[in-house]
Amino acid sequence: MDSRVIYMDLFPAHEKILSIFSKISVEDLLFFDIETTGFSWKDSAVFLIGFLKKDMEKIAKNGIWRLEQWFAEDPSDEKRLLEQFSTALAKKTFLVHYNGHTFDLPFLAGRRQIAGLPDPCSTWGQLDLYQTLRPYQELLGLAHLRLTDLDTFLGSPGSIQLSGKKCVSIYQRYLLEKDPAQKELLLAHNQQDLTSLLHGIQALAYPAFFQGHFQLEKCRLNGNILSCTLQLQIPLPNPLSLDLAPRPWSIRGAGSQIQMDILAENGYLKMFYPDPKDYHYLPEEDTAVHKSVGAYVDKRHRRQATAQTCYTRFPCSLDFMQDREKVEAYVRHCLSLH
């Protein structure tokens, strides 16, 4: 087994983002990625494990990260790789990965089981960047959500783009030829995935916004549009412009400021509810009621609610607009439905 350590001055993970999504200090985060000889742990093996961690001994040099990689020179080295990774998990370690819940962690657990080793990963806190961003993929206009796609979205496409199949092919050739260039290519690919993972933390600014991490700066009524200016806790890496149809809302902005425009029909705002299947819409009253209540309404005067009709209404009054807490709570509710 071979190992290497590199110290890098990388993009500093935004500590405010990390406090929201991991609730732990940055020095306890461990970003990791694995390379394997196939997709199934039952008949494939781990040949490379890499991790990034803030190096506290060099903390005086702000931005220093420690990259450590373990490489299996021979398939028999796998057990040592797994043991080394377990040793790296300190008591407060919080794991950060990309789709690790689906692939990396089950694969490692399976290989540990075969090797007769315990599985320490199940006890640690974790942040799966892919799973966290997945609900926002369409809103961000991303056709795919591979790590390379996220890199491009954030404006720093990687120079090394190897598929899993290509990595397996290179490793198999390395076992036969022992060409250092082949090994270096695999290490560089793993390193790029790890630095992309760290860089990708910026994208958590979008779920942070939709989950309500902002403050209402001001609101005003322009005709039949309630315009709310929102000050974000986490700046957006890219501008955002969305029409949130079928709901009568739109948002646009960049950096730390977003404007959300909400249609007020005849002086009324709509309070939409999730799960329209649980509601009846009453056309004559222009409101939705829960089916537990709607069951008592004549079938001729009710219909199944849809995403467009699952709401109640309330007046967009001066008292409402002057109550910052109520307006802020309403905006947060609206955004939580996306």
C-alpha cells in the first residue's frame, strides 16, 4: 500500500454554511471519496481512499487543507486501506461526501464485513452534498447533478474527467504494467473530486435560502404585486431568477439580496398548502379545506384540490405588511413549498 499527503491552500469552506448544515466546526469535517474496481461491493474492491481535512497544526496559514490518499498497489492491500480510513475517523469527525449514502458508505460497509472489520462510519454525523442539493436540481437549471456538473455550475470545471469505468480500466492496467503515470492519473482524479466536493459546499447557499435562512429587509405593494426584499445569510454564488409556477410567485437576485414578487389577487394573498391530495377545493368559496372537513360538503360543490387550487386566502392589508414577523413567516412558508 502506498500513501501520500499534500497540503493545499484551497477555497475556504464557508463556515456559516457548514454551521447550518453540519452544526459542527470546520476542523471536525472530513471530506472523503473512494475509487473502486466496480459498482458492487460483493465482487469488487476499494483501491483508493482519499480525504480532505482542515489541518489544525497549520491553522496559522489560513486556508491550509491536508489531502491524504491511500492507494492499493496490490488487491491484497484493501484491508489496510480500510483500517487506515477507520483510524482517520476521530471522535468528533463529521463526514462530508457526494452521494455517499447511496454508494460510498454501503460499499465500505460491505467490504469491511468481508474483511471482518467493524463499520465505524454508521456512528458519525454526515452531510451528503448530492442528496442535499437533489431537490433543487430543477430550480438551478441543471440537467444532471454529477460532481462535474456542479463544478461547471459554480464556474470551475475540473481538468480531469474520468468515468468510473475508465478509472477501473486504468487501475487494471496499472496492476499489470506498474506505470507511475497511470497511478498519478488516478490519484489526481481522486484529488480533483475531493477539491470539487469542498468547492461545491458553496452551492448549499440555495437550499439555505429556500429553507428560510434570510431576513426580510422591506416589503411594498406595487399595484397587485407584493415585493419583498430579502437579505440572505449566505450569499449565492450565481444569480437566481425563477418563476415558481404554478404558484403566483417569482424570485430574482444575486449575492446576498433577493427580491420575491407575490401576486395579490383583488387585494388577497394565497396561503398554499402541501399535499393537494389531502384537500378539497370549494370553487364557490375559492378556498381549499382538508378532506376531513370537505367530506361534509356536498360533492357538487367540491372537487379534488390541485397544486394551483390548494390554498386559502387572506387580505394583503396594511396591518399585515407592517408586521415584519408575519410577512417573513409567510415568505418562508411560500419558499418551503419548493
